[in-house]
Amino acid sequence: MKDWAIFGTLGVIWGSSFLLIKVGVEELGPLPLVAVRIGLAALVMAVFLWLTGRRWPANRVERAALVFIGVMNTAVPFTLITWGEQDIDSGLATVLNATTPLFTLVFAHLALSDERSTPQKVIGLVAGFAGVALLASRNAESSSPNPVSGQVAVLAAAACYALSAVVIRRYLRRVDPLTVAGGSLIVGGITMVLITPLMVHPLPDIGGLSAKIIPVMLTLAVLNTVIAYFLFYHLIDTWGATRTTLVTYLMPPIGVTLGAIFLDETVDWKIVVGAALILGGIVAANWRAHRQLSPAAPLPCEPVQSGVDG
């Protein structure tokens, strides 16, 4: 019962990330919001790694892969999702982020000799991306303006998560999962803290921010990133990766519901059917599939986990 409670809590935490991003990006903008979020999370994780005696891998290839993951599984997708949510609904972003497992199937087929496509996986891919096409068609309706550019940004973030999952499977399987998680946050945090002042002029005026922004930033950094990582890896340890990654199926309905309740976002038949096609495609592609990409896979949302994810 305790682990089921953690499972549900994790789904709510990650499902709410997109709502919080939508609220925060309106005042801070994409790069500052991501820099603050990852920067704070990186500080917390750095302290954790130091207190627990975890160290960076000694192998050069593994170090290079960890740096790559820090950029492609943290800095880049977080920025793309946040940028996309300037224009599209948070609920739609949650659904589009759920395409990560579909992209993972494609990259795994290309890069991993033991993860080849099958007719079953192809059917799942077709169904999933049919759902994406249906969601994109909502842009033509004045009642639900969600520019394709914002949707493409979130899909690109999902592809980044998927590529990262394959890199972890190939190069970081022997590295402690929490070292991968913490190391990627540290690399991503340093990247964003250095890039943001160079790209954003002027930076947001802290004194001009509304009272709600500070809680939003702290929640995204501490709860939705650091604590969510620990909950995720606790379930990995007790349930195994395959069962734990089912949390991905909770995120779209939670994200869509929260967006409708708190931001008055439109929920029409296209987003419901599109989400069903995407999740159905994931189920079809992985039905009776006992293999998993890696217990150390990236997280959903957002951060996104492998075989399912951010």
C-alpha cells in the first residue's frame, strides 16, 4: 500500500509540473525559469551526492555520456518544454510529452542491436503518432489555439528524453542510477546558469515578480525534480523499472485535468482521443515486452523515463 501511495504521488507530482511551468513562464520567461529550477535542484543533488560519497565515473566514456545526458536530458528538453508552454496549453504539453516511449522505440531500433522493431511496435508507433497528428489539427480551431511551433518544441523535448534513454542504456548501465540523476542535474544546472545571462537581456526583475512565483519555482525545483527523483528510484528499487514506468500513464490525465481546473484550458474530443491513441500506442508497442532500457533511465518530464517518459 505504501508503494502504491508513492506511485500515485509521483504521478500527481510529475503531472502537475506542466501546470507550474505554464504559471512560471508567464513572468520569468523560459530560460530564467529553467535556470532557477535546475540550478536549485542541482545544488540539492550536489549536497546529496557529497553526503552519500557518490563520485563521478572514472571511465572517460561514461563521463562524456553523463555530460551529454546533463545537456540532452535536462537543459535542452526542460527549455524546449518551457518555451513551448508559452503558447500551448499545459494539458496538451503533458500529452505530447508522453510520446517519449514512441521516440525511444525509434532510437533504440537504430542504435541498439537487441531492440529491433517488430510489427507490433510499428502498429504502436503508427497509433501513437496518429494521436499526435490529431492533436496538431486542433490548431486550426479558433476555440483552441495551440500553435504548431509550441507543440513541435515539446515533441522535440520528448525526442531528447528518448535519445538520452538510449545513451544511458548503451554507456551508463554500470553507473549508479542516483549518480546519473544527480550528475545530469548538475551539468544541466551549470549549463543553464551560464547560458541564461548571455541570452536574456534584461534578466527578470526579482522585485517585480508576483508573490506566487517564488513558491512555483521552489516547488518545481525541490518537489517536482529532486524529491520526485528519489521517489522514482525508490520504486525502481522495490518494484523494478518496468512496473515503475507505468507512472507515465498517469501524467496525461492528471495534466489535462489540472489545466482545465486551474487555467480553464479547453478539453475537447480531440485531446481525449489523441491522448488515448498515444497511450494506446505505447501499450501496443510494449505489450508483453519484458525488456527495459535501463533502471537508470531519464525521468519523465519532464524529466522522462526510459521505455515509457518527463
